[in-house]
Amino acid sequence: MLNFKKIAIIFTISILVIPPTIFMILLAIYSGELPKLPEKLNEIVLSPPTEIYDSRGKLLTTLGGRKLVSIERISQNFQKAILTVEDSRFVEHHGIDKFGILRAIFMNIFSSRSQGASTITQQLAKNLFFSFEKKFDRKISEMFLAFQIESQYSKLEILEAYCNQVYFGSGAFGIEKAAETYFAKSASQLNIAESAMLAGIPKWPSKYNPYVNFKVSKSRQELILKMMYDNKVIDAKEFKEAVAFEIELKRLVNTSEIAPYFVNHVKNEATEVFVEKYNLEPEKAEQMLYYGGLKIYTTLEFDVHQMAQRAIQRQIIELDEKLGFKDYEESDKKIKYLQASLVAIEPQSGRILTLIGGRDHNISQYNRATKSVRQAGSGFKPFVYLTALQSGKYTPKTVIEDKKLELVWKKQKPWRPKNFGNKYYGNLILKKALMKSLNSVAAQLIYDVTPEEVIKTASKFGIRTDLKPYLSLSLGAQGVSPLEMASAYGVFATEGVYAKPFAIIRIDDYLGRSLIENFVKSEVVFTPQEIFPLVDMLQGVVDGGTGVKIRSSGISRPIGGKTGTTNESVDAWFNGFMPDLACSVWVGFDNNSPMKSKKTRGLTGASGALPIWIDFIKQVTDGKSAKHFPIPAGIEFENVDSETGNPPTESTIEVLKVALVK
């Protein structure tokens, strides 16, 4: 049986020797199955944009929608570059480059290197009319259609359509979009160096995308410049200048886009779904997203998003002033300035209500809510405490000594955890230790229950970061994202049910047919009796611990949560939850600088992240009645001495109410 390569050889040789009359007969046979060409070739390049909506149908943004430019408005530099690399015999052939086909086939068979043979006209025919499946009959149809295109349109019309249609990665179809996406300029302004870099992308957009892998992209650019020089498209002086030119990537930001960080997360989620459900390559999934004319309905609550945005903007300006930094709005944006991220989730469903990845998307598109993996600090301690409670060795009233200590775990170096301010409080119950966020106690707990067990507990909360079994994990010395923390704390709000966070409700195609529909994906990871004692302890953090600023701000509704501060005040967190909302806030510098200055000894979770959280929650809950955490069957409350865990006596200094499993 003939394999594909043998068939290809036979077909190619036939094409080279076949009489024109027979070729025309074959063309007539295939032409009945070929698509009808429009009067103007650019008409078929246009495609409807994809639209993204919030949960109530408000349009957030549109994607795609090619920007067509005439051939006169496409830089001659780019025209020369793309022809050099994709079709150097473009002006000579009639849609099919016979010599190019022969050369490619012999390269593919007799060399380890593979080489394509499609002309620009063939590529245009394939991309506009045919699937991406490698079928031999499709290849034949593609060749005949390329011949038809060449017969009906001029070379300039074909090149114009190709430049407006070809994919350059990063959601950019067409050279105008590509120039804006990579260099924040129009296609007419591209120089030789920029043109060569863009011309190198279409062969393999995910590999040669300079945002993804600049070194690989730069290497390919230099290869194309060498080809241009060898083909006498540019002279020696132009070649040297182009190679030496310092490429500066600069994306043209869409300032009209609503909730841009959330929208970016939606794009990523949609692409992943297309890859998984339709078995597409990431590049094809991205093309489907941008140019499929889709309607994407999301979980974003626009009013909630606006509240979160206001909270960040108001409070971070005050933090700038507290640290003595130059006013952000009046600065050149290149100074060291604070960043913040906020994620709010409906814990019962996992619906992401808002997701903000930075203070100013126009300046920095980096999404800290999803991509930034930062140390969680004491925000990680609840996972340690729950592991201890589940071990059966501890209850919220178990007494433990807060003290200086040195711990050695397996073959790791000796570890000497220190409390904030280097203060130690002696004997106290676990609930009080969590309220005061004592590092010594958390370290003793993880030493007893083992880091491996704590990692297992954290995974049930949806923490997917690769955690290492070190004792310092008890103090949040390893990285997590704000999205992970918000969804994890949602488990406390739902009596032990983890709901996977999601941003897309439904995706419809351009005809209104449903392609993707997301349903709530939840599972019971703890029983209500297992989780509630810790929920009560985390309410204690708010009522009289490191999160007490919530109460002093006037908020009285049931809330649980935990502050988090890392060494040298590099990261500040507050992760909090109510029965119907979980929200995490992170504040810090992108370069991991300490949040310290002459005006303050350092921001903490309570002084850095909590003010944003409070501002947001006040807006969200305004005018709404408070909801209470349900008390599971089998739970009883007991008043105990916070130092001894025994019933209060006349000498008791502080009484705490603890939740215990009967």
C-alpha cells in the first residue's frame, strides 16, 4: 500500500509533467466543489468579533475583528520580509511553486529536516476555506483553488489579503493587529528589524512569539534578515543595522476594556477549554477564541467589580502616603510602587465575582491574581491548624506553650521560627494562638502532624501549587496565588465543600448554539463537624485577633479570616469569608522589596491588605441583611480560660468561647 510520501512524490511529478489540457480538465472536475470567490478578496478576510459579557449581559469587551489595511499602508519592509521567508518566488509562480514542491519533498524524504512547500496563495486558500486536517484530497483542492485565486486576482490583492489574514500569535490576526500588539504602532511604520521579527512568527506562532520566548524569536529574526541579505532584498548596511537594532516590545493597550484582568483570565480559561474539549492545538484554540464570532457569558458581577476597583484605588493611595512614596498618578510609573490584587468568589458555586490583578492595567498587564505566586505568610496557618484538629490530638482548647524553639526536620537545617516582634506568651489555648498568629505554635503543630499531612489538607482546599514538605510551610513560606487563596477560604464558608472557581458560564457560537456550558463542580472535602471548630477560631481572629480592625471599622456581621505577613514585610494578605462570599487581598511590590520606609517600620496584613478588604466588604454588604454560619449537629460551645483551657475561675484573665465536637 502506498504511503503518503510516495503518493506525494507521484502527484508532484505528475504536476510537473502533466499537459496543461489535462490540468484544466482536472481543474474543471474539482471546481464544482471549490468555494465561490468574491469580487474583492479582502471581503472573505473579515470575521465577526467575539464578545465577552458579564453575568447580567453587559458587554465587557470584543476580541478579534481584524483591522484591514490596504497594501499601500503595509510597510515595504514587511512585504519584503514576509515574501523572503514564506514565498520568495511569489511574483514568478501562478499559485503553485512546482520547484518549491520538488525541493520540499526531497528535503522531507532524504533529510531529517522537514520543509513546507505551500505558496502564499496556497496558505491563503487553506486558511480561508479548508480545515487544518492533513488530508491529501484537501491538498489537491487547495492547489486548484490557489490557481483560481491567481487567475482572478492580482498579485498585490493576494499579498494584501494574506497580510490581513495571517496569524501572528497573541490574538493578533493580520499585520495591522500584529504591529499594534508587539510594537504599539501601525503596519506602515514597521522598520526592517521589526518586520523580520513579525515575518518569523506565522510559521509557528506559539514558538516564535517574542512575548513567550524572546530569544528564540530574536534568533529567527536574524535568520530571516540573513535570508533577506542573501537574496539582495536589503544591503549590507541595512542588514547590520537591523541585526543591531534593539527590539522593544510594547503592546497597544485597549483602554476601553472593562475589567481587563478578569477578561484576560476568561481568555485563558476559554482557550484551555477549547484545547481540552475539541482537542485543538493551543494556537488553533486561540484563533477560535478571537475570530470565531463567539459570545462568552461570564460570572463577573460588574457592580461588585466596581466596588473592588474603588477599594483598591482608595486604599492603596493611602498606603503610598503611609510609606512616603511619590504620588502614583503624578509619577513616571517607573518608580517603585505598590501593587494590589483582589479576588472575590461565591463560595457555594465557585463563581468568580471579580478578579483584579493590579492597580493599573494600562501600565502593567501582568495578572497578579492568577499568575503571581507569593508567600502566603500566616494566611496558610489555618491549613496547619485543621490538620492538627483532624489528627485527634488537639482541640481548640488544647494548651500549648508559645516559646522560642529550634526544630530539626529529617535532614533539613535547624529551624528557629520567631514570633512577630519576637514576643512569646507562654501557655495558651490553640484558639488564642491562632487569634494572635503565633509562629512558634504553628511550627510546633506542623512538626507534630508532619508537613506531608498539611500538604494533603491544603490540596483539599484547592491549593494546586507544588508545595514542598518543609517546616517553614507552617508560616506560609511557599507561594500561592490570590485566586487559590480566595477559593480555599471559600471552603470555610460552605461547611467543608470545595467548589472549583470558574469565570465562564457559557460560550455560544456565532449561530447561537451552545459550545461550552459550565456547571458547578463541587465536592465535600470535610464534614461540617470537622470544619466548624476552625471556622469558629477564624471568627475569633476577626473578633479579637489580628483582624479586629474589621470590628473597629463598624462591621458587625459574622466574618472569619486570617491576616498574612511575610518576612521583612514583603507580602501582606487578608483572606476573609462570610457565608456567601470569600475574598482574598494581596499587597506588595513586584520586585519583592520590603514594604518599609522611614515613615513606617513595615506594612502587615492588618495594615496593608485589610484596609482594602474592609473597604470592599462595606460596599458589598451595604443595605444587605447579615447571614450567619450554620452550627452543625454535634457541636457544643464551652467557655474556657484562654491560658489553661479549663473552666474560668476568679483568677482568669480572659475567657474565650470554643466550639467542640461532642
